[in-house]
Amino acid sequence: MDEIALQLHRRKRLEQAIASLAAGNVTAFGRLLGYRDGAFVRQMLAGTRAVSDKTVRAIEAHYGMGGWFSARPAASMGVAEPLARYEPLSRAPGSGLVVIPTVTLRLQQGMPGYVAVDDTDTDSAAIFPRGWMERKGCRPGDLLAMRVRDASMQPSLHEGGVVVVNTLQVEPVDGQVFVVNDEGACLLRRLVRDRGSWWLVADNPVRFPRKELQPPHAFLIGHVIHQQGETI
């Protein structure tokens, strides 16, 4: 295989790896590889930067990705689509509305990235006017929605409700709620600065005691910027 054909093959497999490991979120995928953001990954996808052997090794080191670049792209093999296939943001047909599908996050202990598995149904997708996105200064590919799975954040967030998360915001902010990978568990927690450390605090502290945020045991996945639910 000559260099041009090799790079075309690698770009195709890179695109599919982004869908599989980061649900199409290029910024999150870049961080998964150790970059600050997704700029280098976007350059690889555009063909302005080569998909290097180092990048190939970094991707294939992830669980379930061994030999990823050795195989032909899935589209030409007729095999199943990558595990996490969903559109992070789409526009509702015939309207100025934006639909953010809900997902379930699959996490690994000690790994900052995630796999987002489509969990969308008619009642759980978050729907907004496009102007809301502009006022918030949000970029479409950086948002995801997820269901609240327990009562740890009551009364602020109720079990069964849906929250919208900006995965671009991973710098801790005192008093704000974040999605956290805590040793492989997906948690919603409020960050509190105390005695020079950051703490993960549940709004329901009796059942869910606070815990110190200590990388590499815990990583911030994104900032909760909106909630919706039937409870008032």
C-alpha cells in the first residue's frame, strides 16, 4: 500500500474510531489521545496532517481497538457499524429547533474518555430553539444529553430527569454540577473548593457522602448547563 492509499485508509478508520470511542465528538476524542482539544484530530480528518504511527498505536491501545487499523474500513467490509453511533446534534425537520439525543455513557476506570451509546426515545430528547444555543455560546458537537440515574442530586436534579452537558467545559468551577468519571462510575456531582482541594458533593449528602476529586481516579467529563423534567 503506497503512502497516499495508506493515509486514505487511516483517515477512514480514524473517522470510525471517533464514532466508536467518543460518539463523534472530535474534541473528546482528542483529549482521549492526550491532546488539549480536537484541533490535531480535525487536521488528520481533513488530510492536512498525517495519521502517524504514534496515533495509530495510541488508538489501538484502547480496550476493544486492537488491530483497528489493520482491518479494512467497515463500510467496505459490510460489517456492523461501530458501537456508539449517534448524531450529537440535529435539527428538527421544518423548524428552528435543535434536538440533542440522550445517551448512556460507558466509562473505563482510569481513562478520561467515554463511549456514548444512543439512549434516545421520544420523551427524553432535549429540544431547544437554535437561539438558545447561540446565547449559551455552545458548539453543537460539544453537547450531549443524559438521564439522571439516581437520587444523589435531589432536590436539585431529580431521578429520571434529563440534563444537557457541555463536554468542552472540563475545568472545575466552584458550586457547579459536572458529570464525573469516578473510577469508572458515571456520577453527577457538585464541585466544591475546600481546604485547597476540589470535592465531589451530592446534594443528597446523607446517602451519598462527599469525595475528593483525585485524578487519575476521577475525571470531569463535562459541565451540566441545563436540566429538564416533569418534576416542579
